[in-house]
Amino acid sequence: MHDVLANVQNLKIQCLDKGHVTLIDAMPRVVPESQKTADYAIVQAARVSYGDGTKTVNEDRGLIRYLMRHRHTTPFEMVEFKFHCKMPLFVARQWARHRMSSTNEYSGRYSLIKDEFYYPELGNVKKQSQNNKQGGSESLSECDALAFISHLQDISVKSYDIYEQYNQKEVAREQARMLLPVNVYTEWYWKIDLHNLLHFLALRCDSHAQYEIRVFADAMLALIKPIVPVTIEAWEDYHPMRGALLLTKLEADALAEFLKSSLWQLKAPLLNVQNRREQSEWLEKAARLGLNTNFDSQ
């Protein structure tokens, strides 16, 4: 683990045909004790303590899981990551909707845009979904997909040729760039705290997210997991978009009524955890749902 933390810089994962996500830096870059991950900064902030004020590894893990379970988000903002990302323009515009971050993008006003365009793989050209207005469904036929990619390549090459011509005619770069399609590549530096990054990952790693942004989110998750492993473990266990189930009040009430009407009261199962607080929280929920939590009488 110390080797991972000592080499945080220049960790790079290739994405799509010409893109990448590179982890440039993390804060804390090096934690005070060499065997601790950046999770350490989260428990330190939660306890408002100094380096020697933290407890055992298991207690630190229990605190992080408690914070995640109860949505105490501020301590997770104490860890930050800075990435260098290169992606198609349409991906960047989806990405920019996540506003709780700092972004500095390559400027097409100051510099010439590079001759780099994204072309999807054949199997990733999708039909418009009939159920999801903003997404695709199954793959397009091979014939239609080949034709689409061929047209995309033609448009990209021709548009860049015209873009170069008007740059040579001294049309302002800020206007000449309007000639380029949204599959042209851009890049930026992106800095974000862990709390807001986890929100981004929950939405963009999800199977409903567009494939082209999902590969970047998956790469980010892979890069940060060795740096905050306890936090990612808790996030995977408790987030509704990572497999956890969140019941509304109406759903909980309906389930409780159903269980009460049963001929016998079902015994609540115990969780497969060692943490007594988490076990107790579950039994309180189970009792509200009408499950039998009186183990002494059974």
C-alpha cells in the first residue's frame, strides 16, 4: 500500500481510442504514517484530532463506514484528487454538469485544436432506446453501424480540413472552432474532493450512463481505490447505485403491514458483520418492518 501512495503521480489509464484519465495528484499526498491510506485524513477530520489521536485500523474502518452509512459527508471532502483527462467534446459537456469541482480546459481560442476525433467501435453504435429517451439500447446492425462510422470519419476529416483553411485565412480561432463536430477531443485538468467524486462515480459508473463517459468514470474509480480503499468498500456496500436498496417511507410501511398480516412473525436475520453498532442499526430497522428481533425468546 505504501508503494501505491508513494507513486500517486502519473498514474494513467487509456480510455476509448485516444483518451485517457491520469491521476496527477492527491491530497493528502503522503499521510503522516507510512502504513496509512488517505482514509486516515477522513477519520482525523471526523474526530477533529491530530495524527496521534486516531484509534486502531478497525475502529477507523468502523467510523468511515458509519459516516458513509449515515451520509455524514463533510469528512470525505478532506481528501482531494487532481486528474488530467482527455475525452471527446460531447463527453466533456456531460462531465461539466458535475459542478462541484475545479476545471481548466484546453482553449480553442488561444490554441489550435488538434486533429483528433473519436470513432466508436462497431459494437458500440447503438439504436435509440424506446424506453429511455436519452440513451441507446442494443447495437445497430453491422451494415448500418459501418455506414455511420464511415460518415462520421468523412465529416471529421472534411471539417478539420476546412478548419485549417480558415485558420490560414486568419479567421479568429474562437470562431473557426465552430466548424468542428462534437467528437473532436478536448482535455482538461479536473480537481474534486472525494465526496463529490463519489457522487460523480455513482452516476457515471452506473450501467444507465452513456458508455463513452462510463469508461472514464470506471478508470477514475480504479485509480482512487488503492488510495482510499476503506471508503470505497463502504461506498460499494451502502450506496443505492452500487447495489444497496433504499426504501421510501411508503415502501417500508407497505412491507411492515404485509409482515404483520402474516400467520407467523419472521425472525430477523443477522448481518454478516462484526461491527455491533451496524448490527444494532439493522435490528432497529428490522423491528420497524415487523420482523421478530427478540432472539432471547426463540
